[in-house]
Amino acid sequence: SLLIDDFSTGIGDWVTTSTATDPIPPVPALLKAATGPGDQPGVTVSHPITLLTHKIGDPKWRGPDGASLELKVFASAAKELHVTIKEREMSPGQRAYVATRQLEPAADWKLLRLTAANFRDEKEESPKSWQAIQCLELATSPAPGPEPIYSAFRWAK
């Protein structure tokens, strides 16, 4: 499927890196369903913490060769967004590739399009394809203001 997630069925395919297992109330709600402009559903976090999905590692949602990863972002505050993809996650030879984008406050959704060449690892190399990618992570650098809302994840040919 070229559509990865439009959040029409909820946010169940997404998690954060915080386990939030402290049993003493209140337990923080870090991951939240959210609605952006035009009542479009999406997902956000309540604090600058990594949001992630393993959905793109499933063959059904894996990116076709030559495709770009697209997502819509609604940012009401300036943020630096780090989009990370992981190859062979939690295995020998794991590689993480990062693409960084500046988000400026806007009154509407902004389309973010990333090719495999936009991502770089510590050796400044890009993934050769989307086929070995198993994880997608989104994180902002801590800055004042609410965290962005993300929606409409898809592959564009």
C-alpha cells in the first residue's frame, strides 16, 4: 500500500520511546491522537520525545524503489524535526539514517517529502533502498511551544 497511515483508524500503530511505567499517578499521556487544520486526524506527543512506528518494516507498507516518503506536518511553533529511519533495527549491522528539517509556524499543513538520498548515517551515506528499513522515528529538538501534529504518511512515486 502506498498509504502508510492517515490515522482514520486511530494511532495504534505508533508508540513513543518512553515506557512511562511509573506506577505512581498521574501516568503521563505522551502519545495523543490530534486533529489539525481541516479536521484531518493525526498523531502528536505531549513532550519532545521520539514518536515511532515499525509499520514501514511490514512488506505491506514497505517503500517501493524510487519512492519518496511523504507526510503532512502542522507546526504551530518553530521546531527542528529529525526524521530517522533504521535499517536492520536491533540486529548486527543496524544503521540509522537521519534527515533534519526546520519547521516554521504555519496556519495549515505543510507537505514534507523525503527521498532515500535525503537521509544520512554517521558516514554520510544514504540507504540504497527502502527494502531493509524497519523503523521510522520522528523527534523534535526541545524548543518552546506545542509539538507538531503529523498526518498522511505515504509513499509517492
